[in-house]
Amino acid sequence: MRCFVYIAVILLITGCKAGKSSFTANRKYAPAQLQKDYDICRNILEEAHPSLYWYTSRDSMNFYFNEGRSRLRDSLTEPEFRKVLSYVIAKINCGHTSVRPSRSYTKYLDTVRIGRIFPLSMKLWNDTMVVAASLLRQDSLMKRGTLIRSINGLTTKQLTDTLFDYISTDGYNTTHKYQSLSNRGSFGSMYTSLYGFPRFYDIVYQDSIGQMKQARITPYYPGTDTVRRRNVVAEPKEPQPSRRERRRMRMNNTRLLRMDTANHMAVMDLNSFSRGWQLKKFFRKSFKALRKYDIQYLVIDVRSNGGGSVTNSTNLTRYISDKSFVVADSLYAVTKRKKYSRYIESDFFNRMFMTFFTPRKKDGLYHFRYFERHRFKPHRKHHYDGQVYILIGGNSFSATTLFTGALIKQDNVTVVGEETGGGAYGNSAWLIPDVTLPETGVRFRLPLFRLVIDHTLPKNGRGVQPEIYSGPTIEAIQRGADYKMEKVMQLIRRSQSVNEKGSASFQNGN
């Protein structure tokens, strides 16, 4: 019996070791496996995606589908396969349809030691590329605000034209694509995924007096960064924050109200509409405080808000809107039962949801009639009637677009910044399960509903446009300035000055 137990323990240990080491990041999948996954992906999209041909014609999508499959004649690793899928799926022009690594690859990325990194973080706009930050501490050339003309012979336009082919967005929106590449580390990540890791980077840049210069820099190697290690000073250990404190910190990083009672203004930082952040309670307490302290100017910063629950965005809208409103002109799915439902996350529950809430109509579509018909009334209690400034940008998506679009025409609301990443006319979202492909485990997001926000707007594939544009400049990047917030502060000071002069004139007239 003792011998049997020993053998069982040894088999268990070796089995666990084999399970842990069974995943190989550089594993290559045979063409037959890749083609099987690719065909399943295409069939699911053609069957269930509500807007597959909304911005790209059927003939064009068929061309891209065939082009993608033609690239699967040789064995590929998972990242190489994802690259093919990302190229094709980006052609749908749907910001909610994107490719994700397999779960095994995600776990691998969480544990793998980073060997080298593209050393520069970039800010891009309108074919302009500027250094936003550098990991090369001893490099005196690639400073923040340095204008880059080319990298390894590829101009800014050549780079963006290529990288844009792999970024999903709503319609023909390029603001979101520029912003995606400008998010910390994103440019370097996409660059290396397409071009690999060369031994060095030949960079053509423009110096402070406008002359073209060339510099050669190397990748950043975290393991050999002795400069950073030398600068690390051992400090006495401080008590770790409690679980409650850590949660409060996470909450504040997601939603926070900052008030300047002396100047009667407040800033609401709101980085998500997702559930789990107690937003209903946060909004109620915030607008109660705004009334209590007579806050006349409210800035709502949703530049980093990728969306989330429409219930939350609608609730916030009701505190500001001066009239009743509907969330959508139309909201529907194209199918309920799917041939490949076994690969679709929570498909059974999604079908149950559709059975009870989206019955099939005469047009053959599954309409969510509640949101098509219901008019939401403004909150009476703690309703805000002061001046509102909404800050938007390329990362403002989905429910954030609904919130902004519902208020932009209101007299006491001013929208400042850059075009939203989310489409102004509509998008495909609501229920967005992951699809897991059986051979590689690669996943992609599949929105099930098409949402038309306002059918009177042109379906031009653009986001909500700001009423007052505030975009990046080289000078602002050099200063590390929050140029959008600076613009809002200028508008508030101007309004305060006008109100003070008007009040003085009224008193003098009396």
C-alpha cells in the first residue's frame, strides 16, 4: 500500500509538471488547424455579426476573408495567426470586434520575463509622430517632444498606414487609431509584432532648430538596466494598505469628484461605465455635493472611458439632461440560434435573454423594444443645471458616446477635445461574448446587437465631434501639458469673467 501511494504521488507530480510545461509559446500550428479555426471564425461572423457589411461591402469583406485564408498555407505560431485574424477583422470597421490571445498564451505573458522592449513611447496625430517618453535614460537626443520623421527607413505615414490595418475601430474613424498607438507602450508593441526586434533602430528626427538628424538607438533591455538599479534607494518598509484601502484606491482611479468650492467648480474623472464601481451611489452623492456647495461649473472627463453599462451612462445623463430622451432609435440582433454556439461564451444565457427581452419581429430581426421606445426622464432630485464641460478623445467609446451624443446639443453643455472613438451614428455592441477557436484557443469578441443611436445623423463612420477642438501640439507634448484640461480652464475663467462683469454692470445700473 505504501509503495502504491508513493507511485501515485510521483505520477501526480510529474503529471502536474507536464501540464505546466505543455504550453509552448513558439508552437506552430499546421495549416489544416489554422484553416479550421479561420473558417469557423468566418462562419460565425457571417452568421451572427449584426454589422458585418455596415461599413464594408459584402464583396470587399469576401475579398478580405479570402485574402486572409490565403496566408494560412504554412505553419504559424499563435501570434502569427492572430496577426492574420486581426488584419481581416479590422476590415469590418467595428470597434467592438477584436482579437485576443488564447487563455494559455495570456497566462504565459503574465509569467514570462520581458527580454527587450521598443524603447520609445509615441504620441501620434495627423501623420505626426512625437516622442512622449523614453526608457533610454542616458539618451539626450530622444527627449519628450522630439519630432520623429522615420524609423528604419519607414516614414510616419508608412508606419501608420500599415499599423492602422490591424486596429479595429467604428467606421472610418482614425482618431481612435492614432490614440490607440499613442496609449502607453502600444506603438512599440504593435511595431515589434509586425517588424520584429531589429538589433537597432535608425531614427530620423528633427532637432530643436528644425534640422534633420539621424540617430541609432537599441532596444531597451530591462535585465541589464544598471542605471535604474543604482538609482534605487532602499527605503524603510511602510505598512501595506489594507484591503479596504486598496479597494478605495481602485475606486478613485476609476471615478473621482474633485471640488474647488472657492471657485465654484468641480472635475469628475470617470474612466469607466462598467458595473462593479458603485457608480449609481457615486453619481447620487456627487450631484448632492454639487448642489450643497453651489458648484456652477462641472467638468466631466471621459477621455479614457471605454464604455460599459448603458444603465450607468443613462443614469448620469439623467442628472444633466433638460428633457426626456431615448437611448436608441433601433437596437436589434440578426440571429438567436447559432451553428457554432459551442464556441461562443455564455451562448445559452444570451439566447435566454433574447427569448425574454428581444422577440423576433416581422422584419426577421430580434428587437430590444424597451430601449427603442422608452423615454428616460431627467432626475428631479439633485439635478444639475450649471455649466457642464465634457472632455472627450479617441479612447471615448461605446456608452461614453451615448452619453456625449445625448447632451451635446444642450445649451449648458460644451463638448471639448477630439473626436470620440465610438461612432456617433451607432455601433455594434450590447452583448459581446468571446468566441474561442478550438484548435489554437485564440479568441475574438463578437457583438450581437446593432445599435443605431440617431438615424438623423449621417452614417459617415465618424465619432462625436467636439464643439471646441483641442488637439495635441509639439509644444504641448514638450511641456507635458494636459492641453484639453487647459482649454476647459480657459473657457471657465472666461465665463467667470463675463459673469463678474455682468454682475458689476447690473449693480452699477441699479
